[in-house]
Amino acid sequence: MSDLVSSQSVTAAPSIAILGVPFDNVSTAQAVELIERMVASRRPHYLATANVDFLVQSATDEELRHILLHAHLVLCDGTPLVWASRWLGNPLAERVAGSDLIPLLIQVAATKGYRLFFLGGREDINEKAVQNIRVKHPGVQIAGFYSPPFAPLAQMDHAAIRARIREAKPDLLLVSFGCPKQEKWIALNYEKLGVPVSVGVGATIDFLAGAVSRAPRWMQRSGLEWLFRLLQEPRRLFKRYVKDFWVFGRALLWQWWKLKGRSPLVRSSSRPPPITCPVEHQISFPERLDAATVQEHQATWESALAASGETRLDLSAVTFIDSTGVGLLIRLARKSRERGSRIVLVRPSKAVDKALRLMRLSDFFSVVPVDAVTPLDLKSAA
């Protein structure tokens, strides 16, 4: 088993791809448990709390898209995304807001002795946040906080920042540069930091410092927190929200239409079982790769992945794939990387090819097309 932590260790709920971004189907409590396991592993991980704005930005920012595709955990930080998952036939457990998750992690850190490091944001805001945290959680270990001089990502002194963090030896690194800068900084540096968990926290530090107020609970529960923030900062957020909801709404409707809408998450004995060939590390998929099929066979497919080398996924028989099926392929790619191996898509059908093109994922997978398969290809596909 890999030293890296997979969401499969906590839940068997299928992931779902929304506009090409894979979301792990976990609750807030399950996310905290996964992060605790990441800390215990002592291996570097990074996670993202993605909202609608993340998805809209990733539609034109290929670097951000690949960061989200390679993240060890992608959490749903937006009620509209929960609604979208229901519409697409695989309901996410709940909204896992970064502004809710980080205070819970701080509480766990105070209990278990984890060391925290705050990177980014204004120095006075960081100081106030740390002060408030120490008042609420006496004995919490703050390894440090640092607000580097503002500069574009390419002009930042990454080596000096890494050295400062390595010297502090935190267990959790909370980065507040704003999206997508914080995600790009983490992806660029996390493997060299020696920190088990790095996460972009956006405005959460402002909430912890009391510099910005959160929406009332009833607005959070009803999905109206965005409206509260808009009323607080109308000049900064109005154009962004209009663009986000327009782009997201159109793209979501297109995804739903092209992938034939809902496929209820129920078991069906009429579906043929998956065919696995562990010796050759090849998995052949049935005609329907939908939410119900993934729910039933995900564990089997994951266990059939090669521990090293590559696993070939034969998708030639697939005539229907939905957003959960695409989420499965991304999940298998992630789990394969965690094992130090890789997957190759062999003979993807027209349905699979259409879905990957729709979500702009064609370049994410290594593919052997149907008219190029030879015995040599099957052994050495790049």
C-alpha cells in the first residue's frame, strides 16, 4: 500500500467530475479524518477546496486545471456544486467549506499537537489570527507565520520561503495568496517542503482574524453565503460573480445534455460484471460506466491496479459514460500515481472520447486509439 493517503481509505463513494474537475465525495468529518492520516503518513500532500470560481478559472487556465487533477484531495466548497452533483446523478455528501474546515483542523491540531504555519496575507492580519487562535486554543503549536513581499509568482523568492518553512517543521501549511496563486505556489513547492499537508485557505485567515465577517448560519445552509460576501464587497465581487454563474451555468447545462443527464446511483443486477486480468494488469469495462456501475465495482477496479509499471484500461465496449464514470477514470489515474504506477486508456470508445473532449481531459490521459492497438502497443504504450 502506498504511503500516500487515498480517499478510498475513508469512503467508497464515487467521485464526480464537474466541468473536468474531480470532486471527492466526502463529508467534512471524513475530510478531517483523511487529513489526519496524511499528517500521520509524513509524506507531502496538497488539497484544494474548490468553488465555482475555481472551475471557471480552470476552464481557461490549464495549469490550474492540472493542479486540481493531481491534487490528493479536492473538496466541494460551494453549495451550487452540491446542487450540480445532484443534477448530474451523483450527489456530493455536503459542502466542505474551507472556512469551516480550517477551524476544525486548528482544533484537531491543538488536541494532537500538530504544528501550524501561516503563509501569505497581510502581516497584521496573520498576527491577529494567531492571537485569536491562541486565545481559543491554549497550547496550540504555531510553528510560524510569514507574509512575503507581494510579487508575481515567477518573481517570488521560493528558495527562501521554503527554507523558512522547513526550519519551522510544520505539519499543516495554510497558504493565503488568493486563487489561483496559492494553488500554483503549493503545487510548485509542496514536495520540497517536508510538510505533510499544504492547503490554500483564501479569505479564511481574514475570518480567523475577525477582519471579515462570515454570513449568518442560515445563509450558509441555504447557499446564500455568496450574496452576503457580495454585499460586503460589491465593487470587487460583482463582475466575478456574474461571470462565474454565467460561464458555470452554461457549461454545466452542456455537460448534463451531452452526457445524457442523470443516472441514478442505484445497483442493478442486469449490468455485466467488470472483467479484470490482474496478471496482465488490464481492466475491461462494461457497456455502461455510470454512477450505479462505479458504485458497485469501484473497489474491484482499484484493487486491480498495478503496484508498479502500468495498468491498461480497455474502454472499447463502453457505450455510455456519465460524470461519475469520468470521475472514476481520474480517480484511477490518481490512485495509480500514488502506487508509483500509471494507467493507459486502450481503445476508448466514441462515448468515452466524447466525454473526455467535453471536459477537456484528452491530454490528461495516455491513450492508445482503437486503430493503433498492436501487441507492442499494449506492452509499451506511452
